[in-house]
Amino acid sequence: MQIRGYAGTDVGRQRDHNEDNHLVDEELGLFVVADGVGGGNAGEVASALLVEEAGLGGAELQPLLRHYKARRDEATRQQLIHRLPRIIESANDRIYSMAMQNPAMRGMATTVVMLVTLGEDAFVCHAGDSRLYLFRDGTTFQITEDHSLVMRLYKKGLLSKEEMATHPRKNIILRSVGSQPNVEVDTLYLDVQPGDVFLLCSDGFSDLATEEEMTALFHNYRGHDLVREAIALANWRGGKDNITVVVAEVGGAEATDPPKPKHHLGMIQKVEFLQDIFLFANLTEQECVKVNRILYQREYDTNDVVVREGEQGDEIYMVVRGHVGVWRGGTALTTIGPGGNFGELGLLGQSLRSATVVAEEPCTLFLIRRDAFLELFATDPVLGNKVLWAFLENLADRLRDLSDRLARS
């Protein structure tokens, strides 16, 4: 995919200096917004160090990035999901070390949102409340989830969305780069489609623009005009903070881009699909985006065996297209169609498959492996608790159903 980048930053109307920094590197497919915090000019130093580190780290990863762009294989995808956050972790080391050595810079830190585009795919790393939005097919979608106090309270059911906007501690962030010896970074995986528009921004913009207003901007403007109008909107609303906006626009596919699977679902479609699966039905859109990073697609032809009775397995499978038959001891038990799932007990631990599953026609399946499943939930306990509760409720329903059938027999 061809990517064009545009950027702008403004001090706003209530600050005397700008602590935001940004990076646009079309050749690397790298786009960054960093919103510095700290006294004096320390926030500006922190965000500048992060942007510098992002550029260096992106350049160092080019061999691996090129390999993934050419092959889009699962092993390299996992390598990138683990290595890209190290760029931000390296910046954290530099910022924290400088702050410890210079009393005037104590407490300096920065939020960050970093987008890396690789043809048909993209990776996102973020910490804090700088955001990434995606405009696709006329709809605006917030990709990242703020690491803020009000978001944590909302996810725990202690605040409504309306209360979040007016909460007296709404500006408290729970993660930042450089404030502590270590930083936890969320890493996301997305698909990229021709015509997509990505917008990265500091909270100086996102706090003052509604999603409806953003959608109107996306509909009416492109390139530098979109950046300019976004900044103008935030200033018109009072410009209470520094305002930084980076836009990455996706053009047509290149001849060297490997084709997507024939029955590929885009990220937004995947989110909708996941919310129809019992495990993920109570997750927010942003939480489903997190699940997307561990979701893999498989294609099967008629009569292909998906899992075999007696073999070990630790994956859950979800049927996207087609039907699969479930057999035990040579006896047909049932058929599972789109939206159905099987193998969920494998998420509890590697166990022997109790049945054989065979594609009855050409099928598309999603799978999630147990190790990736547990790793994801370790980084987001609230998300993990939601899924675990859904799992236990489903298991209880199955046990009740089994008990009823035994009682009737």
C-alpha cells in the first residue's frame, strides 16, 4: 500500500510552550505522536527523546519489517508484536535515566502512540492517552484505549461514559513513558485497506472533538487540510492544551503487496464477529481490537481434518465461513456453522481432543492459541476477568444441560 503522511502541531491557546513532538516517515511507514508532561521544558525533552528513539528503532527493525511485508507469516508477526514495544521501552530507559540525573527534569515523561504500516497490515504501540483513530468506509473507529483513571473506572463499571467526560480527575493517566523504571506498552495488530485514513493525536485534540465532528472532518478534508482543520477545531473549542495531529492516508495496493486471503475479514468486521462469540460478547470495541492481535485465520478445503480425536490441542476455533462436522468414534455428532466455535476447553490447558472435526465444504476459521490468550489477559486483567466469567457461565450452562439429560435418561 502507498502511504502518505501529514502532520501539524500547535501550542494551543492556554499554554506558553509546546511539549508535543511527532514523527512522519513515509519510507519507514512510521508515524508517531508524543505528548510530553513535566515542569519547565522537561515534557518537551521527554517527547523529543521518544520520537528520536522511535526513528532509530524503526530503522533498526527494517530487515524484519521487510520480511514480514513480503511474507505476512505468523511467526514474524509474533516477533514484531514482541519487538516493537522495545522501541518505547528503550525510550523509557533514556528518559527515566536523564530525569534521575537532572533534578530539574524529575518527573518528566511522555505519552505515545506509534503506528507502523506494512503494506496490508499495521502495528500500533501506545502508552497513555494519545490516540489512534481509523476512518474506513465512512465510519470513524477509535483504535486505542486510554490508559487513564477514568477509563479504568469505566471498565470496572464505576463510571458511565457521560461521567467520564466531567470527572474531576479525568486528566490523570496511569501509564507514561519515562515516569517509572519500566513501562507497559499495549501492542495492537490491524489490517490496512485502500482508502483508510489513520489519525494520531494528542489529547489536546481528542478531548475537544466529538466522534461525530471527527467523522465530518474525515468526510470533508484530506491531507494537510485535514490536519489544519482538526487543529483549528481544537483551538476554536478553547485550545486548552498543545494540539498535535498526524494523518496517514492509504492509497492503492502495490504490485509487490502479497494478496490477502480470499475470505479476509477486515479489523472492524473481526470486532463485530468476536462480539457474537460468547467469550467476547461483553468486550468493548477496543478490547476486541486487543484480541485481534492473537487471532489467526485458516482456510480448509472439503474433507480437511481440522482437529483429530485423541490428539493434543490447546486452541479454540471459530467458524467464519462454511460448515464443519463433528465426529466421535466414527459417529456424526453435530454440524457447526458460521459464528459457532469448538475446542474452547483447550484454553484451560493442553488436553486430548474429544472429537474429530472435518470441513464439510470450503471453510474459513479463526483460531486463538492458549499461550497467546493467557499472555494477552495478563496485560489486561479487566479484559481477562470478563472473558473468564463468560467462560465459566458457558461451562455452567453445559453442565446444567448435561445434568438435565442424565436425569431424563
